[in-house]
Amino acid sequence: MVLTQAVETRTDSALFELSEEARDMREATREFAEKRIFPNAEEWDAKSEIPEEIIRELQELGYFSMLTPEEYGGLGLSMLAYAVVIEELSAGSAGLGITVSVNNSLVIEAINLFSGDEVKKKYLPKISEGWIGAYCLSEPGAGTDILSISTTAVREGDHYVLNGSKLWVTNAGFSDLFIVFAKTDKEAGRKGMSAFVVERKSEGLTLGKPENKLGIRCSDTREVNFVDVKVPGENLMGAEGDGFKTAVGILNGGRIGVGAQAVGIGMAALDASIKYSKERRQFNQPIANFQAIQFKLAQMATRLEAARLMVYRAAALKDQGVAHHREASMAKLFASQAANYIANEGVQIHGGYGYIKEYAVERYFRDARITEIYEGTSEAQQMVISRDLLKDRRAESSRADN
């Protein structure tokens, strides 16, 4: 099987003029995905791993440091260019796409946007040189309700002592550092959470076994445990008590990344469905001739393009330094739902063949499901969106009454 080039599903929007650098990155990434990722994606999925040689190759090409500023050795891409790249990587393999996305939008962005110069100078160059990071927020008793985390960080002289466990940590198995959120003051609510950079070699840090997942199987996901782990005080990100602000702020970028991943999955599923519908014959003609199939493709393409535009808009707003938390949640919500719809219809178009692993659409169907769960569930996104809408509407109502 070959990753198809259905150009009608890969168009630019005049509303979002891509820079020459972004267009070049998109073309280079698409070529890399078609040659090195897609042909091996089924094997990686079956083995639940990404070969180290591919990880190293991506590092050498700069994909693991796309959002690192150039002064620290990274590519310094805009969020819009980054979203385009994640889209293309995810079309080849959603598991690989999220592996790269986490290192950029969660780890690098956390350090770059919410740490002091000391932490930046210490770790951003190392990431550009080959270090990989992971993001530790969720716990057995704390998912959407991040204030319920129970991991603690107690100050002892010039260091902190961490104790607790984190779940669903992407990249954990081969990470060199972890962004860890912990309670530094249990009674201070939002002001009682802090964030730290913790190195993998730290004594007392252990990993659980890889999770046996439904989709994105080639990405590494594990539990990370901290037992009396000593973290230098200088590895505190920002000030003590800034952890909640950091977590919420970083999730906006993470949601754009997951939205781009969802667009990539949807794009691949639509491409595969167009190709199959032209090749599969029933009643002496390609099934693409049947209106039932045509209407499915039309709905799939429309939702894909709408999702892409929403993701690009959120990314563009972030690049402009404009508040974008509502737009990021909208993009993530719609794109993830669109990916699941497109993948589901893709399986339906393939019929029985869509249910076997010989056809990639089966993998897209499984991979799409997680996009409605991580980086905030669809329900959580609707909470963010509705609260923001009601806040604005109350202000408008007040103005109208006056």
C-alpha cells in the first residue's frame, strides 16, 4: 500500500497564508512520511514501538525541537508551521505524530514559556542536541480535575523531594527529562501547585510497563513513579505556586497539536477512502459511482476542511500573541470529532476490508479515538468553551442593559 496523494484533501486556505518556510517544511515532511513512516506504520503498530533509528533520524532533521527558539539550537517554527508538520507526520502514523507533538507543544513550550533563563539555558540546548521529554500531569485520581493531584514536592534545603505517581505519560520509556506537576502547598488551592524539570537519571524515579493501548500503539505510554526523588531547587519552573498557570497555559498549545494530529488522521482516512472507492468494483462499476459513497466522501471532506481551518486559526492566533484558549478548545473538540467521523465512514466505505489490518483505515479508526480523550476530553473542551461564551455573553448583556 502507498500513501495516496489526493491533493483535494491537502489544500491551503487563503485565510492562512503559509510562510515559505512552512510550505517547505510541509513538503519535506510529506515526502518523509510517505517514504519512511507510512510504509512501516503497520509494523510499528503491531510491535508497539517506533525504531530508535527513526527517532534519531527525526531528531537530526529537527522535528523534536521545532518549537525551540533558534538561539537554543532549535528550528524556531511558528505554531502554524508546526501544526502543518504534525498534520503530515500524523497522516503517516498518529503514534509517531503524538510522540513528536508531546516533546514540542508540552515539554519545550513549558520550558520556553514558563521557566526562567536558568532552566531554559540548561535544558533547551540539550533537547536540540537529542534529549527527549515527557509531560507528567495526570494521576490515578486526577484527570480533568488537575487540582486533585496528590504528588507532593517538599522543600529541603537547596532541593525538593518528590513523591507520587503519574499516569498516561507519553514518551516515558525513552525520555531524558520529565515536566512534573506536584503540590508544594496542599492548602493553597491553585497557588499550591508547582512544576519541575526532573531528569530521568534521578534516583527514586521508576517506570511502569508500557500500556497496552487500543490505538496510537507505537507511541510509548507508561506510569512514572517518584519515591523520595531529589530535584535541584533551580529546576523549579517559574516561581513556587505557578504550576496551575503553567498546566492550563500549556494545554492550549497541546490542544492545537492534538487538533493537528486529528486532521492528519482524517486526511489519511479520506485519502484511503477515495483511492479504495475508485478501485473497488461492484455491479460492474467502481463504488465511487454510487451516490451513497459520493455523499459520504463529501461529508468527510467538508468536516476535514472545517477542522483544518479551525486548527490553523487557533495556531495563527497563538502566533499573534492573542488569547486563544476558546479557539484551541474549539479546534481540538471539532477536529477530534471529525477524525472519528471520517475514520468511521472510511471503514464503512471499505466494508469488510475496513475491518482487517491489511488496510490502513482499520488503524485510523483505532487511532482517532484517543483524540477525543487526551489533552482534555471532548466534555472538558465543551466546559471551557461554554464558560468562556457565558462570561462574554454576561458582559454583553450588561452593556445592553445600560
